[in-house]
Amino acid sequence: GENVEQHPSTLSVQEGDSAVIKCTYSDSASNYFPWYKQELGKRPQLIIDIRSNVGEKKDQRIAVTLNKTAKHFSLHITETQPEDSAVYFCAASMGGGFKTIFGAGTRLFVKA
Amino acid sequence: GAVVSQHPSWVICKSGTSVKIECRSLDFQATTMFWYRQFPKQSLMLMATSNEGSKATYEQGVEKDKFLINHASLTLSTLTVTSAHPEDSSFYICSARDGSGHGETQYFGPGTRLLVL
């Protein structure tokens, strides 16, 4: 079955710097890769997603890149702000009725 | 955007009792719902996949007789923790997948914090 690995587990950056979180997946049939942000005690919120037919997607300060050949995908946050501090989860899915497999999460701290 | 509600938000119960948690998609039809368990500072552990009108598919190691899942309609799935014990204390989160469009995006409920005494 699918396995998603996420690194780093913890990331601390200075406000204004960029943050990069990387994930790898094992099942080449996966074609949908969402990223979720979870603040303490709250539900995971979808922040960006990418499908396998594109290599990059950007939404303001957030971007995601996908390398299907290497089975890597990454989240990039630029100009980080203290409110970006949260746990971020990557995930992989084949869509439809198939389950989504989540990475272990990255705890991001943005220091003011 | 798509909204998923979950009820109750927290529950405290005595050991041996059963607890039912409801997950509802409020503004879309959810062909598939998922139930997760999350321990402090850990990832989301998928317990089961629930498709409307059919039996749930449980992940390895999850007891289907202990965690009863019912998905009777396109907007409601329930998880019943039967004969709860202290080790069942956890944060349970459901998610619903919108059946329209690509049908891939999952929307999460706010979670239910269960404490079994």
C-alpha cells in the first residue's frame, strides 16, 4: 500500500524567512496530493493541493511542487508569519473512493 | 466552502459504556467519509473508510466490532465506540469527500475529544 514520508518533523524559522517541507510517496498510482494545516486543537484545513498532471501550483505565499518521476512533492511557504505556526501534513491519494495516506506531520514554528 | 460538522465536540464517559459520534456534511453530498484517530502530537491514523450504503472498510488492527460505523445517507456517518475503555480516549476526526468534481478533496470535521474514565 501507499506510504508517505514527511521531513522534517520540526522546523523553526525566523519571521520573513521561507519554510520548505518535503514528502515522498511510494505508490506511483497516486495522483492527488493535498497539504493540510492543523492548529492546536483544531481540525486540519486544506491549504493547497496539486494533481499529478501539473508540476507546480502557487497560491500567494504558498506553493507546492511535484516530481512524479522521483515521487517527491514539497510545500514552500515564503515570507513566513507567526500565524503560519502550526502542524502541516502532506498526503497522497488516488482520489475517488480511495483512502488518503497522510505523512507524519511537520511542526512549524515561526519566530517573531 | 464545504462544511463538515461533528457532534459531540467532547465527551466524557465511564468505562464500559458506548459512545456515538456523528459526522455530517452540511452543504454537499459525501459519497465517502473517513474516520481518523489522532493522538497528541501525532499524525492522523485512518481507522476506516465509509461509503454510503455499504459496509465500512477497516484498516488493519482496527476492531470493527468495537468501532461500529454506519453511513446511512450521503450526509451522515456515525462512529460508535462500543464498551469504551480508557485506552480508547483520543481525538476522533471524521472527514468527508465531496462526490462532485474530481471528488478528491477531503474536508474535516472539528473532531471529538473522548475521555473514558
